[in-house]
Amino acid sequence: SWGGPAGGGERESVLRETTIGVDDPLVEEPTPEWLAALGAQQELVASAKSELKALEKKKARLTKETEFGEGAGEFGVSGEFFALKGKCFKLDHQAYTYEVCPFEEAHQRDKGVGYGGSGLGRWEGIVDDPKHDGPDPSKGISDLAFKFGGGAFCYNGPARSSVVSLVCGAPHPDGGELLSADEPRTCEYEFTLATPAACDLRHARGLALDLPDDPDAQGEESGGGGGDSGSKAAEGRGEEL
């Protein structure tokens, strides 16, 4: 009887039913209650499989985002620009507010309006800055830029695009500051973003920036000698640009 405790044969029938369906000849006249319980279990299994698939996709995405190294590119050679992911930087200029969101999009909106506007391009990657021939530590110039393309089309013109020049900047609570906005050519926009993510030891020295306390440097001052390795590591970061 399905109403009482299941015997060995009945338990085997239940187990087979969960995998091969209600037409199994070993299952005789299952009750509505049993079928309802089976359906609930199958829903739980389907839900668990769906959650597992979503977690596997999330794991793959996070693994890709955090696997840095030579040629990684998406967040910089050493992942130095990962700190800007999910951040947006705004600047009011003339009648507009410009917004640059690294790894996402750039927009131009009427000042005071927080939505809509014109898309100035979608994220395309980190490129050599076309405005500079190379890094200039004395001016904080890194010679790298964020590129956005395929934005909203101008009237009788091309799709809007943007290049965001990166310069070394002092620590900022927002992670950086948009310093300038310009449209030197129709529908081609240029911005300058100052951020500590664009800094290396050469820039810090050239701009006379205050660096965070370095335990190795403190050890050297007290006779430990560990500061030399810390300095070499920082200088190595400078060679990446």
C-alpha cells in the first residue's frame, strides 16, 4: 500500500520512478499524493540544476576577469584598472554633463538630466593613447587610453566614439576624476581621466605624490634592508606602461 511505510520493493519502485517516469511497470497505481510529491522533487532538481548552471557561468566570468598577466589586456597588463570596474565619472561642460563608465559606455546628456541622452560609444578596450607618443612621468601621462565606439549616430554623420586619455592622479574617493571633455571633430569625443590606477613609481616621483607607507621601506629605515626589494617591485610596475 502507498499509504503506509514503503517496503524494500516499493522503495526501489519509487527510486526508479524518479528517473524513468510513471509508466514504469514496477509502479502500480501511484496515488495523487505520491505523484504530487514526485513532482515537487523533480522541480527541486530542476531548480538546483538551473542554479548550478548560473553559478558555473558566474565562476567562468570571474575567473576571466581576475586572471591577469602578460597580454591579458581587458583590465591592463597587471589588472591595474580592475578597480575602475563598475564606476562612472561625470563632468559638467558647457550645456552638457558627460559620463564615462569604463568597461561599459559613455554618454552625453543635457545638464541636470540623469537619464537618456546620446551614447558616445560602447567599451572597445584599452589602447595606446593617440594624443601622446609615449609616457611622460613628469606630467603624469601614461600613454594609455580607454576607447569607446559604435555610439549613437550623428545627423548625417558617423557613429559617435570616444577616447579617454589616462593620466596619473592622486588618490580620489571615487577612484578617479574626469578632468576635461572635448569634441575636436564631429562626433569624436576626447576626455582626460586622472586616476591612481594609471600611476606607477615613475609618475609618483615625477609628480612628487605622497605614496602610502611601505612596510619594506620602513624596514630599510630601521636597518632591515627590505626596502630595496619593494622599490624594485614598484619600478617593475613602471616598465609595464
